[in-house]
Amino acid sequence: MIKKQMLDEFNEQIKLEMESAYLYLAMAAWFDGRSLNGMGAWMKAQATEEMEHAMRFYDHILDRDGKVVFEPLGIKKTEWDSPINAFEDALDHERFITSRINHLLSVAQEHKDQAAHNFLEWFVNEQIEEEATASKICDDLKLVGDSGYGVLMLDRELGQRTATPASGEKGA
Ligand code: OFO
């Protein structure tokens, strides 16, 4: 059975992953409201992935006879100055989530919780990808400038994204 501190931290992480989904949905609404529907679609796909991340913690807790607790969600921001401002916030947010995953790993180590440690390894790799992707989009937006034709082209490119299939296979 999962220890109380690990359980509390994992329940907190469910909330943070769901808040990530909320943040990306707020960004989607901001982009869609400006007819940047490719970026809006990218954000919606990202939100779907975040809900899947939350559900990985949900499954892990239940698989180990813990109790899942849903805490009220908070949302910090719903307006941005520009596309790059939104993507920079996304990158900052992913850096924060990476620090949370590292914290969870240290709690797992402290409690010698090998199951939690193995479970978290997937997130370590996922966070490398999440940060790299957001960082690349920020770089592209810096190159094309924050308005005009370049942004439209990038909007079309980002609109090609679909959410990573929700695996169904845990840990995939
Ligand atoms: Fe769940 O990875 Fe982003 O926040």
C-alpha cells in the first residue's frame, strides 16, 4: 500500500496536471478568439495530454489501494499579450511541472518506494519532451516575430498536431 506522504503528493499532482489542462484550455480559448485556430488546436491537444497525465496518477493510486482525492482547481491566467507570451508561459509552466516530478522522485526515494519510482520514470522522459517542444515553438516565434505571415504559417503547422494517443496501455 502506498504511504501517506506519497499518496498526498500524488493527489496533489492530479490537481496540478488538471490545472495544466485548464491552463492550456484557457490558452486555446485565447488563440481561438484571435482566429489562430492552429495554435488553439495545439493547445487543446496539449490539454488532452494533461488530463491523461492526471489519469496515470489516478490509476497508480488506485492500483496501490490508495484513495483518490480531487481538490478544487485554480486557474491563474486567462489573457496573454501575444502568441509568444502565451508559449513562454507554457514553457515556464512545464519547467515548474518538471520540478514537481523531480520532487516526487525524491519523496519516492526517501520512502524507498520503488513502484512509485518506476512509475515516475515515464514522466521524467515526458517532461524532457514537453519542455523541448514548448522551447522550440518559442524559438520559432522569436524568429518569425510576433505577428504577420510567419505567425500564420506557424499557426498552420501547429494545427497539424493531434493529441498523443491516450495509450490505454498504462506507462506507454
Ligand atoms: Fe503533464 O506535462 Fe505538461 O504540465
